[in-house]
Amino acid sequence: MKMFIKAGLLLLLPLIFFKPFTAAAQYENAGEYMNHISTANSILTAKYLVYLSAVSHGKSARKVEKRRMEVLKAINDTRYDIMGMGSFKGDRTLKDTTVAYLKILNSVFNEDYGKIVNMEEIAEQSYDAMEAYLLAQEKANEKLNQAAKKQHDMQKQFADKHGVNLIEGESELEAKMELASKVMGHYNEVYLIFFKCHKQEAYLLEAVNKNNINAIEQNINSLQSCTEAGLEKLKELKGYNNDATVIVAARNMLYFFRDEVKKSPALTDFYLKQENFLKLKKQFEAKSASQRTQTDIDKFNNAVNDINAAGKAFNDVNNELNKRRSKELDEWNKAVKRYMDTYMPVQQRQ
């Protein structure tokens, strides 16, 4: 079952530059010098958005690892290109800031995202692991935004110094990156609420499969607390672009978990009666037919009726919960897919 556990990343693109021109050693004017850097970074960002688009539309980071390698190669190629540029009238500030920015990109995609790929494999093992996984993505995003802002500020300083007029418009790629970040931010906020209860239910089901009455009761209580807290948190959230698709789907899942808690006593009742029945059965069979009294026989027959009734109740509840769980999880995944397909920008390979 794919849970669509991905997070977005916001890169600030260089601005688009227009001219007045002055002479330079390698470039005729400062506008051309800046445009060379801007174009190189735009091509790089387009490659990264292909990677983001893939992981945001249901593909795991592990499956698109090849694309991360392509992004790393593009970062290095761009960095070497910029490093090979001369200064403009002895001014190296824009060149050096861009190289520093690209070094940070290389570090984030090589180290931070390398770790994120590995974290993805264990993210669904626990709520803490999932929270750490998403937090690691946010931290990587912060590093890139800080580096991009520094480069952006240097571009403005360089342009002011050399008489270049800037158009402060937002490029199509920049708009896509910003949109992706917002779309994933809302999804992750809702997903963590869902996942915490989903994982707690998994612990309950594990206890049920092991016939562990104490663990069942403990996890029923924990699931109840988690569900109540989650429903309160969902009340505070607003839908992205006034679209509450994933909020509603998460709320329906939590409603199911809440109902599951209410019906779970039928599960513990069966195991308690089964435990008592096995003890009585052992005592009953320890006596020979001639030693058994009518009271013994009646008591055993009543116990058989009780365990059969409890078993039927267990099976009825269990089947009902399994069917509804499957339905609600299917609706959750459909809602997430609709949300991603509607709002997450798609970037094709260049």
C-alpha cells in the first residue's frame, strides 16, 4: 500500500535580467554576464524539478535514485561552468556566491538526500521514524532556501553596482517550486496525524494476532487517545486552496479507528472466554466419563455455547472491521492521489 510519504523542496531561481550594457573582458556587458549564470541555474532547477515531480506523484525516492544522481551531475557540471567564468571588471562576488550556492546544493543532494533515501526505508516502522524522515526533508529545504536567498541578495547588489535593471518577476519554474512546497507542506501536516493513528492501530492488530489480551487492552486505550487527539488537530487545519480533500479522508480514517476501539471489546471478550474455556476443558477431560457429574457436563456444554457465541461475535466484528478498513484506506489513497494530481506541478524531462 503506497502512502505517498514525500515532501517538497523550494529552490529560489535566479532572476531574469535585462540590459544596459557595459564592456567586460569576457562579456560585452553585465547583463550578459548575469544571464549566463541565470540560464545555467534555470537549466539545473528544471532537472531538479523532474526529480521532485517524480517523488511527489507516488514514486519512492529509492525508485528515482537515478534521477538524484542526474541532479548531482548537473550541479557539478553547472558549478564547473561557473567556476570557469572570469570576473566582471575584477568583481568576483556574483561568481563566487553562485559557486558557494552550488556547493551547498551538492552537499544537500549528496549527503542530506542520500540519508533521506535511506531513512525512507524505515520511515513507516514508527511514528518517530516518519516524523524524523519528514523533518530531515524540511531541514534540507531550509538549507537550500538560505543559500538561495544569499545568492539572490548578491544578484541584486551586483546588478545595482553595475547598472543592470532587474525584472522581479517569478519564472514558471520558480512558481512550480513554490507551489510544490506549499502542496507538500499541507499534505505532510495531515499525513502525520493520520500516520500516528494508523501505526497505533497496527500495534493493536499485532496484539490481536498474538492473542495477547494485556497488549490488546493497552493498545485499545492508546488508539483511543491518539484518535481523539488527532480529530482535535484536524479541526484546526484548513484545506489547501480551500480544498479539504486530504483532511476529510484523514478524518474518515480516524472515525474508523474510533469505531474500531468501540467494537474491540468483542475481541478481548473472545480471548478471555477462550482462556477460561481451555482451562475448563482441561479439567473436564481430566475426569473419566464415570467421574463426570451432570453439573460438570452442563457446565462444559454451557462453556462450549459461550465460546461458540464469542467466536461468532469475534469473526463478525473482525470481518466488518477488515472490510471497512480496506475501504477507508482505499479512499484515503484515492484522495491523496486526487490531491497530488490536482495541485502538484508536473515537470517532464528536458
